[in-house]
Amino acid sequence: TSCLLPEAARRPHAGFFGGGELDDCTYGDVTRQGDDMHIELTCTMDGMGSVDMILTGPLGRDSYIFDAQVAMRLPIVGKVRMEGKANGRIIGACPKTA
């Protein structure tokens, strides 16, 4: 679960797509044609290497279903590639902070 405030919707924080262990993310190409999104993102992993992500797919009013291509660059191991899905939907308002 992630809280995404309206002012951060154009460039969500690192944990929104990649989990809390990602730091220092840089967006590459971000394009939208109708409901279709293309997002390129590169993040570091707290001294463990880096991750390149390409997310593509439909972005609706209250949900998204992205195909995810992920390439992790890890010390000693090298590059590890993965493919999968990134799904999300609105489940309610963000909690109010004090």
C-alpha cells in the first residue's frame, strides 16, 4: 500500500512502483497517449546496485495494469532481467498526518 498525494502523481516517489528499498530514482521517458502510459525509471538500491524499470500499459481513472520490464545491475552477479505485471487501484484517501 502506498499513499500518493495529487501533487506527486506526475512523478511518484521511489517506493510507489518499486518498493521501499529503492533510493534516488530518476525518471527517463514518461509519455501518455490516451489511456496508455510508458514510464522509464532508474533507481539505486542502497549500496546493492541499481534497477532500470520500463512500465507500459493502461492507466485508468482509478487503476492501472502495467507490463513491467526490470533489469537489476547487482555487484558480483551482474545484470538480472525480469518481466511481470504492476497492478494498482485506489482503495481510499491517504491518511491525514498530524
